[in-house]
Amino acid sequence: IAMFLTPFFRPAIDGPTPMFFVDAPVPGSGKSLLVKALLMPALGRPPAMTAANKHEEEFKKTLISLVTESAQAIFLDNVNHRLDSGFLAGLITADGARER
């Protein structure tokens, strides 16, 4: 419910919002479809999708590209390794209004 509502209320929130995780015991259970269905009503289109690259520099370039394109939500699909990115942590916790 929070993933569905967050994009609607994001403009009223002064500060960072949570990162959401969707997990399932088996592949092909509809996780991507669930995320798209929850975010499309607020975004008007599917969220920007990318894979979480294990190489920090490549992952950083991808995230910068998506943020530059003004992606309202970024969907990291098929994360099958430890998500350990200082740049991603900075994006999630940055106060966008003050950082600009």
C-alpha cells in the first residue's frame, strides 16, 4: 500500500522517502508486474527499469542517467546479489530540494 501511495504524496514530503523491496521465493511469480501495477497509476507510465549492476561505476552512470531524465521512480529489477552502492545510498537519503 505504501509503494502505491508514496508517488501521490511525494510532492508534499520534505525529505527522503523509503526504498521498497519486493521479494518472492521463486522467479516468475509476478514481482515486476506488481511493481508496475502499483506505480503506473501515479506515474502515468511504467517506472524506469534497470538492473543493479555489480560494478559501482557502471551502476552510478546508469542511475545518473535515469535521475537526469527526471525519472520519478526507478525500478531495480532482478537484483540477485548484495546491493552495496554508496552512490545509491546517497541518492536515497539525499534531500532533493536542498541538494539542487
